[in-house]
Amino acid sequence: MRYPDAKFNDEGLSLSGDSLVDFLDKHEKAITALEKIDDSILRHLPDLKVIGKYGVGLDMIDLHAMKKYNINLGWTGGVNKRSVSELVISYSIALLHKTVFANNEVKKGEWSQIKGRQLTDCIFGIIGCGHVGKDLVRLLQPFNCKILAHDILNFKDFYDKYRVIPVGIEDLICQSDVITLHLPLDKSTKNILDRDKLSLLKNDAVLINLARGGLIDEVALKGLLKSNKITGAALDVFEVEPPVDQSFANMDNVLVTPHIGGSTEEAILAMGMAAIEGLENSKDPLSFL
């Protein structure tokens, strides 16, 4: 056993501030998940040398603060990509076929034909073509979709191989039948789909966010959904979790799930193993920027 004296948060407590410092105190290595790690925490942990990150998002870790205190980071991107990309496909089909609405109608005692659309031959827009975005492109191949992608990086060889068309974000929004986000949350991506950009969505479009809450203006999206300006949305993440406002959960054109994109058995195991491996194979935190 590699770490026989490891300390576990067996009770699953949400640790922050002093409670997080107390838990990590006197340890040289730690694995963190959704805990916020910044200067206010690290300044009290002089023994800490390495953090292994469980999960693929780095938005909860201040990489510059880690560098300041000479703490290395062990992190592997994309370890849960198949879990997320499969869920995007399933949500796309469910929304296009209007299964949420149809299911609610049956529960109310109604029985009528609900006309939906097929994913096949749709225009599929991917905002952020990193690990998940690329895996999603591969899964979409049998559906004969026209795939549009928007990313700050140019993946020309990959785009050419899979016939992906790189476009600006406004063009992607205007053209796509399905739009899905796969971006980190930072100052540059906060509300990347703001009120103005959401207004560009086609009336029969569906919007999917399994990445991070805060990428979409939730108030503006709520208005579009209530007025049936778009077909539907699938939201696995929210700016505040769990969401205080239950409006989305009560709509029959919205799929709401509790941040389960990477929560398959296979992905959980892969993220755990990657975090443990990161304790031994870590790097300068700024190398991940």
C-alpha cells in the first residue's frame, strides 16, 4: 500500500477555511476535489509540498498561490471525458425528441403525439474543443452531423480528420441546432453566453451545459425557456450549487441533473487513480496555464 497512513474525509464533510486547514495541517501531500485552495489556505500549510487534483477542473485552485508556496500540482486532463461526452449525446437526443415534455404529459394523463427531431443530420456546435469536445466529435461521427467548433486554439489536424468547421462563437450560435459548452470557468469565459449571445439561438435549438455554472447568464436563459424561444436546455451545473432557484427544475423543456457529468463508476475510478498518481508525478502549477 503506497500511503498506509493516509487520512480520509470519511464523513464527506464540506471543508473550507479553518476546517480545511485543520484537516490538511502537517501533511506533505493532499488530494483535493471541490475544495477552494488559495493563498488564505496555503499560507497556513508550510508542510504541504504536493496537491493531487481529483477531477478535471482547476477553477477551485489558485495556481499562482501554489507557485508562491512552492507546491507542485498533479493533474491529468480529460480522464472523465467519455462519461461527459456520452451524457451530452443522451441529453441531445432527449431534448430534440422532447422526451421531458412527453413524459410530463403522460404523467398528467395526456396521450398525444409529440413531434420531435432526430440528432442525425443536425448542425452540432461545440464551444470549447478540448478533451471532452474532441471525444464528443468522435462519438458524433455516425450521426452525420455538421459539426461546428469554437475554441481559442486551432486544432487544424483534428478538425480536418473529422470534418469539423471552426467558426466564431456568434456564427456557431446562429447556425447550430444543438449547442454544448466545454470550457473552464475564468474571467474570460464568465457568462460567455450572455443575454445578447443567447438571443442569437434558433427557436428550435437546444442548449447543453455540463461544464461549469457561470458560463451562461441563467436569468436570460430562464426567460428564453419560459417564453419557448428555444426548444430546451440540459443543465448539469449551476452558478450556485445546489441551485436556490428551482425554476429550471420545474420546466418541462429542461433537463436538470446534480453535476453528474463525470459521475460514472468508470470515470470516478479513473479520476481517483489519476489523483493518486499525481502525488508522485507532479509539476510546477503554472505549467498547466
